[in-house]
Amino acid sequence: MTIPMKIIGLLATLVILAIIPIYSMIEPEQQAQQLESFYTDAVVTSTDIYAENCAVCHGAAGEGIGDTPPLNSEGLRAMSENELIKVISRGRDNTIMAAWAVEEGGILSAAQIGDMVIFIQQANWEYVDARVNELGMTPPEVIEMEVSEEMLASLASLDGGDTLSLGLTTYAENCAACHGSNGAGTMIAPALDSANLRATPRDEILATVNNGVNGTLMASWQNILAPEEINATVELIYRWDEVLNSGIEFPEVEVMSISSTPEMIADGYDLFHIACKSCHGVDGYGSPMAPALNNQLFLEQTPDAAIYQIIAGGVSGTLMPAWGSRLSDYDLQSLVAYLRSLEATAPAILPPISEN
Ligand code: HEC
Ligand code: HEC
Ligand code: HEC
């Protein structure tokens, strides 16, 4: 084995000797060309990274989706390189914009993030759009979940109606996926329409909502919602029975047993590949950003309806976004069907050492 090593070493030396003089002879014009092709390479590679990791929230053409800002804007092109590196590396606290740098628990190297910044500043978004499409990564249509005007109008007629309206809007957007559409509770979170809770001092309930309950899905809301939104939601909690007895109709989140067909599993697989793979890994095996879902323990212990709720509601205070506002009921069901289809072959994975 020593002879080939020597040959390789010798070859390497020859190659270096050959390159140095040539390199130093390159004309400035050629150097400029090389620099240009370096930029082009960075943009091409970054386009694919963008398609796989960012398009699902920022849109196929960087146009932004729902509350997620566009990246194709003048404002962003004017943002300094350092600022862009910082936001992509570290993410933004208390939003679903994750930290992508490897040192921050993400999956992108410093070099990849540097390229991504060049890409954002120089991208031809029509080309990006076409490439995202070609890779099959175009995000599905956004569906907004809304509280109806009629409900708000009926609420307004009650005493303190404005506060109740704000409370209900806040509740529907942030709490209903776990606590149920009418405060009745679900498989994963307790009822909030309860005599016990109404007998609990306001300070205690406020503290629960503000601080969350460590080690459970109940996150801290104080940095996500405004104080008046939290106060209004707590006011609603005290008046649930009154509001329910006023005859206002609340939308039901259907608790269905989720059917599964080969078509749904295939659709769920495709959607997982678009929306979830960047964090949960290829085939759900997990990544530094998020736990494995292709995981016997998780699939055994979590019923379909609970998986549905977690995907729809997200896990607040973590990187897990709420998908209920951007995916249709069918999309969510197909994701559940796909994840469930993994159970038969899922590896046994130990639970994380500590949740908090
Ligand atoms: C899960 C959804 C999601 C994903 C995936 C995502 N982002 Fe974001 N991104 C957001 C949100 C939401 C914000 C706005 C955060 C805030 O409110 O400040 C944001 C903000 C940004 C900003 C700052 C925009 C501004 O106007 O201040 C940049 C730059 C950015 N993201 C780049 C990326 C890149 C690059 C990727 C892929 C590596 C990516 N994002 C992936 C949701 C996402
Ligand atoms: C991701 C699921 C989830 C979301 C979203 C969520 N919660 Fe919770 N919540 C829980 C769980 C789980 C508990 C039970 C925690 C425990 O075991 O003590 C809980 C407990 C509570 C309690 C205490 C109930 C009691 O009987 O002691 C209140 C109050 C509460 N949540 C209010 C809210 C409000 C208000 C929102 C929206 C701003 C919200 N929650 C959003 C999961 C959630
Ligand atoms: C930006 C990263 C990110 C994306 C994208 C993402 N997730 Fe998550 N997800 C997480 C994190 C982080 C957790 C763990 C949250 C926690 O600490 O409880 C999680 C948790 C979950 C859980 C609960 C797992 C458990 O063990 O309790 C499910 C189910 C889930 N995600 C499904 C999905 C699906 C389906 C998609 C695509 C539609 C998706 N996630 C996209 C980051 C992400």
C-alpha cells in the first residue's frame, strides 16, 4: 500500500506545481469570468436548496405565503449581507422561521448560507419558480381558517362583546386545534369550557397561558400573543358556558376516524416530501431540526386524530409550524395516512432524554 500512497503524493505535488504558475498567469478578464461563474454556481445550487427547504413557506417564486414574508422584494435585496446571514443562520425567535445554521441545530453550512444570501440578492425568481416546479416542490394552495362574520356579529351583541370577539378570534387561530372548536377539549388537550377552570383564580389561568406548562404541548404564549389577546381569551374561558348558551354556532372540528387508501398514502408521501422532509428527514427518519416520525413508539402511542391535530395545530414555541391554515382537510388526512402506513416497518427509536 505504500507505493500507491507515494504515487498519489507525487501526483498531488505535480498538480500543485502545474496549477500555481497557470493560475498566476490568468488575465484579469478571465478572473472576472471565473468570479461570475462562481456566482452562477452558487445560485444554481442554492436554487435547489431553496426548493427543498424554503419554498414551502416563502413560495415557489419567493412571493411569500400567508403570514410568511416574500423573499423577492426590493426591501430584502436592500438588506445587508450580514443581516441576511444572521436571520437565515439563527432564525427569528418566536416565529416559525427556524435557525438553519448547523451550529444552531440546523442543516446548512456557513458556505451554503453564504451562497443562499447571494442567491436571494440575485435570484431570477421566474427561473426559481420553474425549477421548484420541476423538482415537484411547489407548495399546495393556502386555505385560511376563519371565524365567520355571523359568529362575530352575534358575539358583539353580548355584554363585553368586543373582548369576546377578540378572544374567539385568538382562540380559533391559536388554541382550537388542541382544545377543540368549542372549548370541549380533544384527545391531546383538556377542555377549557369547564366549571373547574371557571372557579380557578384569573391570575392562575393567566400564568398558565403566559408561561405554558413545561414538558407538555401547552406552550408559553406571552411572546406570541399580545397581552390584550391573552386577556380576551381568558375572558372567553370564563364565559364559555354563557357564550355557548347564547345560541351562537361554533364550527366543529370533526373528529373522524381517518380512512386510508393507497391513493391517500401516495398523496401523503408526496406532500411529506414537499412540506415536512426538510425538518423530519427523508422518509420521516428525523434530522437535527426535528424528531423522527417514522418511529414505532410515536406511531403506536399516537392515535390518528391526535396526529391530525398536531400537524394542523403545530407545536407552539417549537419549530413545528401549524399547517391547519395552509393545508386542506384532505391534505392533513393524507399525511396521517402516510405516517400510519410507516408503522408496520418503523424502527424502534428511544424517546428524547428530556423534553425541557
Ligand atoms: C416553516 C416556514 C418557513 C421556512 C421553511 C423558512 N422560512 Fe424564512 N421566514 C418564515 C417566517 C414566518 C419569517 C418572518 C419571521 C418574522 O416574523 O420576523 C421568515 C423570515 C425570513 C427572512 C427575513 C425576511 C424579512 O423580510 O425580514 C429570510 C431572509 C428568510 N426567512 C429566509 C429563509 C430561507 C433562506 C429559508 C430556507 C433555508 C427559509 N427562510 C425557510 C418562515 C419560514
Ligand atoms: C399544541 C396543543 C395546545 C395548544 C395549541 C394550546 N394548548 Fe392549552 N393546553 C394544552 C395541553 C396539553 C394542556 C394540559 C397541560 C397539562 O398537562 O397541565 C393545556 C392546558 C391549558 C390550560 C390549563 C387547563 C386546566 O384545566 O388547567 C389552559 C387555561 C390553556 N391550556 C389555555 C390555552 C390557550 C388560551 C391556548 C391558545 C392561546 C392554548 N391553551 C393552546 C395544549 C395546547
Ligand atoms: C421547520 C421545521 C419543521 C417542519 C417543516 C415540520 N415540522 Fe413537524 N416538528 C418539528 C419539531 C421541531 C417537532 C418537535 C416539537 C416538540 O418539541 O414537541 C415536530 C413535531 C411533529 C410531530 C409530533 C411528533 C412527536 O413525537 O410528538 C408531528 C406528527 C409532526 N411534527 C408532523 C409534521 C408534518 C406532517 C410536517 C409537514 C406537513 C411537519 N411536521 C413539518 C419541526 C418541523
